[in-house]
Amino acid sequence: MAVVLGVLVAVGTGQDASGVGERAQKVMPESHPTRSVTPAAGAEWVGTWSAAPTGPEPGTEAGLPDRSLRNVVHTSVGGGSVRVELSNQYGGRPVRFTNVTVALSVGGGPGAVPGSMRRLTFGEGTSVLVPPGERVLSDPVRLEVAADSDLLVTVYAPEASGSVTYHRMAQQISYVASGDAAGEESGASFTGVAEVWRYVSSVQVLSQSAEGSIAVLGDSLTDGITSMVGANRRWTDLLAERLRTEADAPQLAVLNQGISGNRLLLDGDLTRQYNGASGLRRLGLDVVQQAGLRTVVLQLGINDITAPPQQTDPAAIVAAMRQVTAEAHAAGLWVVGATLAPFGGHHTYTPERERVRQLVNAEIRSGGVFDAVLDFDAALRDPAFPQSLLPAYDSGDGLHPSDAGYAAMARAVSLADLVRDTEEQAL
């Protein structure tokens, strides 16, 4: 745990969500009566949706003042109460939100189900100032949220601030309105659209049925950048569907912490900040604080091989994977690791880089790196040309899967491997 805590201190934004919230909330609370939420017997807070902040949004150096940003997010599990986390991780200045709401979406659009709109408070105040590099967790609010449903999280900041912290490749349409329309049910004012998520980084529900959550620390294959927009066909979405519907499946939420272009060993550079911090740093930054977390799935490494500066030593990649496992174990988490998927048709392919991928995969399959292995390479490759994706699974660039490929990835997951065996744990 000391190692993990060291990572959290180093990045400056990975503190426990409730602790960060308390510190940020003390900056500018406004008196506002709020109903307390009394947990039902056996209910626990669990993350139902998340998106890792990818960087400062270009062109928003002064923030997006006097605009309402309505984010559409999709749940993996349901519950009877909600709380929302907002992030100013990449803002250079404090941002003050004076109206933040959550509601059930009508069909994934900007309109809210009548009667479902809830105004969120922070330390019982309706206004909250979030310092740069910080995140804040709202107070709970009663709202019956179903699994596999769309929520609207709307934020309004009246004043200029620093750059907007955003998730770049959302594969989901969200909405923008001028002025303070955060509480508007009809959605009529939300005429602007954006295929990004802004400021919102996680949604938690108070659930009596969920047994915890899984967080997937990944790159574009987890981010799902070639999946159909608005259809929730990332492999993590399809895994959540299996966990909801298959007999004897563990009742787990799935939290997607994929960032396109993300690397295991190196941060995104100044020209590609949207690739995020390294996977080694993001374990503490984006993963270990997730509510109800039981398992980490690591799906990283191919960008270390293909993106400049290329990592040519497979041992360095495997050593970093082992470090993630050790730090996750120190936090009491189970770790599942994915083999590196084929990229033979991609413009970055060379025989030498393929050799590195194969050596990394051989180490993963041999055991001793992760608690369990998820073999995406075997699930996606063309048997006739194993360095390449099966044509039906190729989106067209030789690296990223089609919707059919993402479905194959979800099918390849052994649900039993997602949690530690209880008998083994007792020993």
C-alpha cells in the first residue's frame, strides 16, 4: 500500500474521492437544505460508470463559461441513490460550478425523463469550487437508476476558468446549451453537440445487488474508438451485459478507464497530452480510488511497441506489468492481464515489433505476471495470418477492432477469472 500511496502523492490528484471532495467543498459551500440518504441494509456504493480524464481540451484555455455541458453516460449496474465525481485534473485554474444536475435520459438524448431531474449539492452547498488538479464528489441524492441505462450529468460554470478537463474519445454524443440550463428537463436548449465528456469522471450508485466493480486500465481498444457512436459497443459494455445476463455471473460493475494512445511506461508528450499519463501512474490516478473496486484488468502495452519512442525491450514492458500487479495487490486488488492484440495490418507494423509483441505475450501466458490472463491475441487473430486481426474483426486500420471484434473480446473473458476464488482467499 505504501507504493500505491507514493504514486498517489506523486500525481497529486489520486486521493480518495471523498477526501478530495471534502477539501474542495470547503472552498465555496452555499447553504442549501438537502435530504439525507439513508443506506438500505446491505447496500454499498459502487461505481457504475467512469471515464479517465485524458487532458486539457484544446481551445478551452478560459474554460467554457456561461454554458451548460450535458454529458450522456451509460450505467453498468443500477441503484437507488446517486453521487457524481467531477474532475479539474487538467485545469490550470479553479473552476466554480454553481449548478450541477443528474437525471435519467430519454433515449440517450438531451431530454430528461419527467420528474427525474435532481440538483446535486456538495457539502450541502449548491456551489463548489474545484482547485486545479483536484476532483470533488457530490453529496448523495435519491434517484432510482437502472442498469444498462443512460444518465444526464449537466454542469454549469458561470465564470472563466482554466482549460476544461475532458475525455477525448467518448464514442457518445453529449450536448451544450448557452446559459444556465442545467435543470432543464426538455433538453430543448441543448442544441450544441460534442463527442467528448467534460468534467465528469465517475458516477456511483448505492446498490444492494452489486458485488463490487472492475476497472479496466487500457488504451484505444478499451476506449472503443472504432465502435459505433452512441451504441455502447465497446468490449467493456458487452462484458457488463454478460455480467448482468448470464447465469451464475458475478454481479459486478464495469468501469472503463481506457485512454486512446495510452502507454504503459510513458506519459503522453506535450503535443499529445490527450494520450494521458502512463499506465503505471494511472493505476493510482484513475483506478484504485474507484468505489467498490475488486479487480483491475490491464490492457496496455501495444502503444509502447508501436509509438515513438518505441520500446524494443520486451522485458521492460513485462517488468512494468509486474509492477502494476504488485501495486494493485498492495491495495488488495485482483489483477487480470490481457495479451497484446495483433496489429499486422497497421502502418506501424514491422517484423521486429511483432517479435517484441510475441515475446511479451509469451511471458504473460507463462504465468507469474498476472493473477489471471485474458487472451485477446487468441480471440482476435486470423489463424492463417496470426500477426493480423481476423478480417471480420478489423475496423479497417489493422489495429482497432470492428464492433464484431469488440464482441469477440467480450466473449473471450472468463467471468470466473474476474474475481479471486473465495476458497483461495480464505486460505
